Amino acid sequence: MNIIENLKQIKQPFQNAVVTIGNFDGVHKGHQALFHQVIEKADEIDGTSVAITFQPHPLRALGISTPPLITRRDQKVELLDQTGIDVLIIIPFDMEFAAITANDFIEELLVNKIGMKAIIIGADYSFGKDRLGNTQLLETKGTKLGFETIVSSWINDTETGKERISSTRIREIVMDGKVEHAWKYLGRHYQIRGKVIKGRERGGSQLGFPTANIKLHDELCPKIGVYAVTVETIKGNFNGVANIGFSPTFGDDMFTIEVHILDFDDNLYDSRIRVNMVARLRDEKKFSSIDELAEQINKDIKTAKGLL
């Protein structure tokens, strides 16, 4: 996948560009279906499949608060690359870009600069200054400028067939701790990433269960509790149990994400790991003693092994 982070990098229009535009937070199954349509259409007209997104999120650039992102830039790029899209354009979004009118966005950027011959977007997508651009404007301009506008249908939950797959719904599921349900919307486990840092160093010495303490990179954190997880590290991939919360048994009220990696005995300090949230095992709980907590951790490990 060709990644373009500055429009000046585009020296000439792409061949028969088929374009989709969005924030694509989560790169969920709905987005994946959209990218599949783009790739199919590009193949049909011997063209180039192009996804356009923005950095930072346009609302944030305008000073408007937004919910936590499901996928930050690095993971979004990785996931988009896996879809098979030819070109990813990441437009730096600032006040100057926000002032571009919908007409100029279509004519100067999409058609003249990128070489768009078709655009595939959702029915509610809007763009340009004051968000005056919409599918109706695209269809009108397409007749004059020679490109096709295709409105993509929403993708619904395959189990119920009713609920629309959306970033909002995924965010709710993760924040509610129901990470095992995220798979049907994402097509993968929800993943958090972070750097392994020095913790309170009591997991191994006091409990007998050494943990990797993570400085969270992601914005969206699952609900406090204990989870069965898989862990991707520089040493390989492993199963594990993660605790997200405040370790109330120790009473220091410090928020941490700690991962006990099963069948692993090595040093991961200062390296980055990825933790795939498979299932929530239980709420975080205050135990009467360290021995009681250690006994519960043993039970959590057995339960996690059964699930994983």
C-alpha cells in the first residue's frame, strides 16, 4: 500500500481512481466491506483503489471533543494495509483545510489532483466547509465532471441482521467490558497496545505471578476487570491474564494495566506489546489477604486457559 501524508507528494492523478473517504475509526467490518467494494470497482475499470482519511480527527482539529478512538493512527494504517487498498492518503486536517468548500474539494482535490473516476461512500457522509457536501452534490458534479457516485449500504450485525455495525457501538461494547462481542463487529479481538514499564514489582515477589505493566498507548480502555488475553511481544505470542484497574487489595489507588503472560519468563521492559482482549473473566475485587488474591489469580489462569 502506498501511503501519502502530504498532498504535494501526488505529482500526477492516479489511473482511474476509485475513492472512499472517512475517519475509519476501528476499521470494522462495515469499513472492510466498503474497502472491498472500492477494490472491486477499481479492478472493474482497471483503476487504483484509494482511501482518504484525516489526521487528526476533523472534529478535534476544530476544537470539538470526541469519544476515545478505537484505533490510533499506527494501527489504522496497519489494518488498512491488510485490506488490499492500493493507496492511503492521510490528509493533515487543520483550519485551512477545513475552509475548503465542497465544490473545490470535489473538483480540485478529488478529480484534478487524485483523478477520481468513482467514489463509494455511506449515505450520511458529508464534507467540505460547513459540511455542505453530500451524496446529492457528488451525483450532480459527477454528471458534469465524469465520475460515478456509489452509495454503499450499511452493514448490519450478521447475528441479528438488525443492528448497524458502527464505531459507536464497538466503543460501547469495549467500555462495557463485553470484549468477547467485539469480534463480530471488528472481525478480530479488540486490541490495546503499550510500552512495558516498571511497575510496583510485587506481582512476582509477593504474589508469585510476575506481570508486564503497560503504559497504555490507546485511547479506548476496556472496563475495569480481569480478562483472558493473547499477547504479542518481541519474544513471540503467548496467552495471558490481564488486570485493568486499581489493585484494591493493595490499597494504593493507582490505575494500572498488568498482564501475567503464561509460560513466559523473560524481560520485556521498554518494549512494546499488543494485548488482544478475548473475554472478560470477572470484576476487579478487594481480597482480605494477598494469599486469597493469589488463590483467585490461580483460578483466573485456569479459566483463561480453558477459554484460550
